[in-house]
Amino acid sequence: MAITLTERAAQEVQRIITDQKMEEGTLLRVGVAGGGCSGFQYSLGFDKNFDEKADNKTDQHGVAVVVDKKSELFLEGTTVDFYDGIEKRGFTFDNPNAVKSCGCGSSFQA
């Protein structure tokens, strides 16, 4: 399993799916794309499509999580959490493969 979705993050994902009245079977897609200030940036979004050859899918705390196999190489061991504090609010990535990350927390270097 490339990534771990915390229970708190799963609750937030489920809240978003419900609030935005997304279709049943909506998947959380986690990936990596080129760009950002450190070379790679995390991508997090919703999807209806799952390709058994190109993607890996897990069910975590009631959320179907999909990671494409190319991104999985950079995300192995990553924990996705949700932070809700006074100074900021949003999803966070704790990636043991990142040798350098930027201050925004959304891009990294592997």
C-alpha cells in the first residue's frame, strides 16, 4: 500500500463527497505531478475512473483511494492527514521519500 489515509482525512473526504453531492462510488485519487517549487507536487482529487492495469486501489476508513502506479513510486509510505487549525486548514502529506520540500507543503523533491 503506497499511502495511508488517516481516519481524520477520510472523514473530511466523506464530508466533501456528501456536501458536494458527488455520485456514489466516487474515488479519492492521490498522485504526483511534475512542477511546484521543489520539482514534484502532490495531486489530490476526486475521480470516477479506475484502471486495474494503471492504478492500485485500497479502501481506507470507508474511502476508496486510488494511486496510479507511476505516482506510487514517489508516494510509498506517505501518510495523508487533514489539519484543521487556526492558522491553516487542509490536507497534509508526510512523505518519507521527500528529501526536500517547500514551505507550502504541496511540493517536494525525491
